[in-house]
Amino acid sequence: MQSTYFKNKNKKNNLPDKPGVYFFKKGKDILYIGKATSLRERTKSYFSKDLINTRGPLILDMVFKANNIKWEVSDSVLEALILEANLIKKHQPYYNTREKDDKSFNYVVITTEKLPKVVIVRGSNIKNQVFKNIYGPYTSGMQLREAMKIVRRIFPFLDDKSKNYLEFYKQINLVPDSNDRKMYLQNIRNIKLFLKGKKKKILKNLQKEMKEYAKRREFEKAGEIKRQIFALQHINDVALIKDGGQYALERTLGRSGDDGQRKFSTKNFRGESKSMLPEVFRIEAYDVAHMGGKNMVGAMTVVEDGEVEKSEYKKFRIRTQTDANDTGALAEAIERRLKHTEWPYPHLIVVDGGIAQINVTKAILSRLKVSIPIVSVLKDERHKPKAIMGDEKFGLKYKREILLVNSEAHRFAIAYHKKMRNKNFLPRLN
């Protein structure tokens, strides 16, 4: 629902502190459309004294000409981003099109292949290729990439990088089973609807599909649909948005019906106390690498709120093991890490292996009087994940994140081992 706030210095800004889209208007003419994590704070920034420095003369001119503001609340920042693009395309506001050249806009396109890809393309490249569907324009490439990461977790799709990383993406559920073309095309249809802002229609369709799969006793597919419904109703978005010259870190939990909205923000998080920021869900994974017990190393990788945090990765040169004792090396790496109490403790620990690796990790935690849930990733003979053992609740809820952080730990440990092996090999040549 849209409401109107007439510009008046003596009138209180009554826009809601919620995500959405705002319209600067002169009479019935729409001059400018923008998105916001907080409609109240964003529109307030247009009336600051340094507007010409933060937004330039064009936007300053727009604010002087406008005589009213309308807005539309959205369930999440992600949906505000999509709604903004659809409304700019529909209304072509003068100050939006003047502020940015068409070639610098970003678009989401769907290709014409048998298994269509979903790709982000710049406006300068869009006329050189043929696409089945084009969505946009989106004003920020960074925000669009973050948005599509969220969409991909709900509806897995192929992109232009999928060919090189297909097996890895399958493991972490970012691409669907290509053998099930029907379900993949359903994902594409839902992505199209979502990019048109038709979330309610998607939910209605998914409810119907889930019941049909359940009737046919295809419970695995019904469970996947149920996951998609829940994800759509509880969209988590982490967006770095530049508002009025300051960067704001926003974490919003999308509303479902009257469930309300949880929102955390700080206008300039670099200058705020860390305690003001919301706690992220941190997962740490551990793996070891060696060749017959030589050049043995351990590695720790981190995923926070579904994203890898490479700056948090740690390497351990194993000191206490002289033979090919994987569990002993793992125990050393985890114990050394946990003694660094200045590093934030994880909410979940992931180890590579089976029950032996879980037990040795539990023993370390018990000795140090630390309580953290543990899961392990069990591999097949080709070293591909075949099961998640340990805490079943976490294994189901964070399957994608567990497989991602485990894969990163394996890669990071191997890379460090090779580096140490090469380093120790060179002196022998000399």
C-alpha cells in the first residue's frame, strides 16, 4: 500500500522504519524512484545540508522540484531491490534515467538453452546477445549479485560459471539435478515470477505442488518444496547499502503474515562497537593433509551466514604427529585453535571423516570445557560427500553451509600441504 508524505519542514517524517521503495513526485509525475532498507532514514537523507556533496546537483534539483513522496513497503530488502527495478522500467523516471547511463545498469537474463542459465549482464553487453528473458535495470551490481545469491539458495540454478564447478555446486545445492529437467524448469519459472515481484503467486503454486508430490508419495520432492516455501517466507538478506554517504550494514528477516520483522542496523558500523552488531552464525571446518605422514598440516575454514570468510582461515603446521595419524593431527589443530580465545568461537564445528573424527573432537571440547555442536562429512571412495553424521538437527538445517565449509577446508589443507612440500623439496635440490 502506498502512502503520501508532503514535504513540509514543520511536519514530522512519518515514513515507516521498514524496507521498501519510495517515489519523489511533482503532482502526479514521478521524478525519481529509489529503494531503502529503512524508508524513514533513507528519505531523511535527502534533506541533509550536504546533499549536493553526497548525491550531486541532479538529485538536489529533483528534491527542490518534488512536492510529495509516496512509498511502498516490502517484506525484505531483496524484494525492495526487485520492486525498484520493475518500477523504474515501468515508469522511466526522468531523474533515474539521467542519473545513470543505460550501459552502466545491470540486468538479470535467462538464456535460451535446454537447461536455461540465469546470468547477470551489464547494459553495455545486453544488445550483443539473444536472451529468452531480461529483467532490470538494477542500479547496483554489487547489491544485485548479493540478491541473486539469496535467490539461488531458494531456487538453485545454473549460471555462466556452472560448467567449471558443476560437481561442487551440486554438493552444496546451488544447482539442481540436471536429470530432473521438469523440476529445474519449475525453478526457472519461479525465478521469473520472483523477479517480477510475484511472491504470493509463487507461494500459492508451491503449496499446490507440495500437496501433489505428497499424494504421489514423492516425499523427497515434497520436502524440497517445503524448504522453498519456508525460505521465501523468511528471506534473510545481508546488504551493504550506501545511504547518504555512509555505509549501513543491514540484516533483515523477512515478514510472513503478521510475524513481524526483526531488523538490525548501524549507520556507520566501522565506528560502532562490535556488540551493537547482530551475531552471525559461524561454522568452522577442519581438515588435515599429508603424504605418508610427511609435511603434515591442518586447516581451518569459516562460513558466516552462508558466506565464506577467507580472512578468517587459519593454517596449522602439525608438531606432535610423526606418522600418518589423521585423528591425532586433527586433535592438535582443533586444540590449538580453541586455545585462541580471542578468535570468536563457532556455533558449529565440521570435521572431515566419520565417528572417529567426531569422538576425538568431542574429547578436545570436553577437556577444554567448551560446548559446541559437531558434525562430520563422510566421503565415498571418490572422496565425494555421501552423508553428514553427528548432530542431525544441524546437519539438516545447514547442509549447504556444511558441505561448502568442508569443501573449502579440504581445498585449503591440500594447498597448504603442497606449499610446505615444495618448500621442503627445494633445499634438497640445492
